[in-house]
Amino acid sequence: MNEAVPNRRQQNSARTRDKLISAALELYGNSSIDAVSLREISVAAGQKNPNALQYHFKDRDGLLQAIIDRHSSPIAERRQSYIQLARCGEWPAGEAAARCLVMPIIDYVEAEPSGINFVKVVSQIAAIYQNGGNVDDEVGIRFPEAKLLADVFEIALSTIPPREAQRRIYLIVTITFHTIADIYRAGAQQPPASPIANRKLMVEQLVCLLDSFFSAPSRGS
């Protein structure tokens, strides 16, 4: 009987944590990170204790990290099949890198209703902290390592000097999240007949854009 008490407390704590993450994701995705207060998130999550969010996450960066951790894993899982196709030579190197980056995100957004808000949050993080890969250590937010994706990138950028390759990867990742967010926003706002309302075709255009970025010859050192 005594063992049931801490288990119940742990379950309640986990539910509270999940509610806070979900509320933050929706508010951040539909507004902006800077426009939403921690208090608003607590209220939206139905928390009467104003200190609940700080208890679970300490601060905003801790909350953002929890959002990233929750949604990055299922995207990484979906990426495995694209990595395998790239290894089998399904696409040229530039297109392979573009598809391995973009398509798992799209698959996740299509399968998970909150996925598009995750994309919007990541695009905001990139804009706020000006980093397309791992956010500065001082901020305390980090994205999971994606070694297999990095290997595909390295093959696509093998003829580019390392420093230039880093610049391109920064821009490629930042552009990807911003553009996916814009594609879904436009798809919801434009009339069906609009040429930018077709998400599938717009995603193909994004892949085409990134392919050209991966494949372009060096422009500097």
C-alpha cells in the first residue's frame, strides 16, 4: 500500500509536466516565445500552483528543452528509413541530404497534430538565439546529436571547405524550419486553387531549393 503513494505522486507529477509542455507548445506555436509568459502557460495548463512550472523546468529554457526532447525523438525515428534509402543511392547526394532533413519532419507533422507547433517553436529558437544547430551553451538549450544525418550532410558537402560547409548547414537548417512553418501557414490561409496552397508540391520545392544549396560549388573559404 505504501508503494502506491509515491507511484501515484510520480504519475501526477508526470501528468502535470506533460500538461505544461503541451500548453507551452500550443501557446508558443500560435503566438511567439517572447510574447507568452510562464504564468500564461501555467494557467493554460490548469495549474493552480504558480510555482509548478519552475519546479518542473526551472525557467523558460528548461521548458523549451523539454519541448525539443519530446518531439525530436519521433522525428529521428522517422529519419532512419530515409537514411537507409540515401545509403542505397536512392537519390544524388544533394537531394539525399535535403530529403533526409526535410521529409522526416513533414512525416511527423502530418502524423502528429502538435508537430507544426514544434516546427514553429524551433524556427523561433533559431531566430532568437541565432543558431541553426546547437544553441549556444550559455543559453542551455541543445538539440540532440544527429550523427547519421551529419554523415549524409558531409557526403553532400564533401567538395566544400569545412568552414563554408558549416555556414551552409546553418542556413539550410534555419531555412528548413522557417519554410516548413510558412508552408503550413500558407496552406491554411490560401484558397485551394492558390499555387502555394498545395503542401506536397511546396515541400518538393523546398527539397529542390536545399538540393541546389547542397550541390552548389564553393563560394568562399
